[in-house]
Amino acid sequence: MFKRICIIGVGLIGGSIARSARQHGLCDCIIGYGRPQDEQNLQTAKQLGVIDDYTLKLGKAVQDADCVVIATPVASIESIFTLLKPLWSDSAIYTDVGSTKGSVVAAAERVFGAVPANLVPAHPIAGAEQSGVTASVDDLFVNKRLIITPADNTRPEAVQKIHDFWQRLGSLVSVMDVQHHDSVLAATSHLPHILAFALVDMLGHKDEQSEIFQYAAGGFKDFTRIASSDPTMWKDICSANKDEIIPLIEQLKDELDKIQCLLENDDTQQLFATFTYARNARQRFLDQFNNN
């Protein structure tokens, strides 16, 4: 499919792309690129056979590459575009894996004046609490959603090739506009992470006085699992998508106020109705998830 893939940022996602692409025979050569402080991670990636080679020079990394994957945190993508601008090749396809797409498109517009026609923004909805290339696996994307958010001028053949690439990695590929993507992910991913971080932050301070965590059961562990995610990455994601997240936080406050009011008024019937609706809504999600 590709002769030479350059992966900028060989961490969990970038490394898993490399492993899976190699496993499925989708490229002849994989080159990793990173900053000098990333060299130990790149050396590990090469030793593990995740990549064929690496370089700390971007010009050398993208030379002759027909696919360039930007797998760095969303906050760094604009600086990556700036470095890539003088090296940009019209014959290559560029894509990213950022969790927010509006920020990626806006960064491209600032750097290039318009979104390049051979840039295909994408987002694999997959991950883990661990980070770095040692956490990468070859099946991370199997049966996971992958959303492509092309611009109006994105070349159809570039979109199709990235679509086919991810599909062959095992992903369930969808195409939607940028705003819809950021709205959906704010509700289904970004807000839940904020909730988990906020709850553990609150209880963590209480635990310092009353040893709450000693008595936490499995439900606490399940609900707060995602609070083990990389704080830097999630700080950047939430900042990039704050316009979509803030209204959801306001709605959640209203929902909590409603439940508080029901408790204060001993309205157990309405409390039961609220909990029942939530349980049924989650079951609908599970049914859809399992059918996919």
C-alpha cells in the first residue's frame, strides 16, 4: 500500500500503527522521527522491531515517504506543521491521529493558509492508560472506531487510501465533518475523562485525611480507570476542545443539581425513574457496541 511510512511520534499510537502496518504488510519501510529527548524511546522502537530505523532530522525522516503520520500530542501539531511546511511533498499523503480535529484544521490553516489537499485528518478511537512505544501492540485498532474528517478540498483519492489503510488495520472507519467529530468526542470521551480526573482529585484530597481508598470497591476502580491516563495529553485535548466541553459541563451541573434536589425532597420515585432511564440508555449503547 505504501513504500515508506514516516511516523512522527513513535509512542503508544504511533508504535501500534507501525506494528499493525508491518503485520498486515501495508508498507515496505517504516521510519520514526522524534526530538533529541525522544531518542531513547526511538532506540527502543528500533530494537523491538517496531520501526526499521529512526532519525532526529525531519528532512531525512520524510525523504521519499509516501505516507507521513503525525502521532504527536494535539498541542504540538502546529509546530510539526511549521517544521513540515518547507519539506511538504505534493506526492505524499499526510495524516494525523489527534483526538480533536478542529484544532488540527485550524493549525493547518494558520501554517499553510489553507488545509493542504493531501492532508487527511483522522482519529483512531483507541488507546490505553500506558504510554510510550513499549505499550504499543499490533491489534490496538481491531474493531475500534476510526473517524476521518476531510476538508472540502481534500483529495478523494487521499481520503480513500487512508480509509483503506485503517480498514486493513482492523478499524471500523467513518467519515464526518470536523465540528460533528469534536462535538461527539467531547460527550463520549473528553467529558468522561474530566469526570474521572475530577472525582479522583476530590477523593484523593479526602483520602489524605480519612483513608477513603482503603475501602474503595470494584465500582470505583472501573469508573476511575481512565483517570490513570496521561495528564499532559488530556490537558491538551481538553484545552483544544473546550468550546464543546464547557457546555456539557454546564449540562452535567444541571443534572447533578436535579439529583440533589430529588434527594433533598425524598423524591425516590423520580430518582428511580432517572436511574432506570440511565441504565436503559447504557444498555442501548452496549447492544449497539456488541452488534458492531
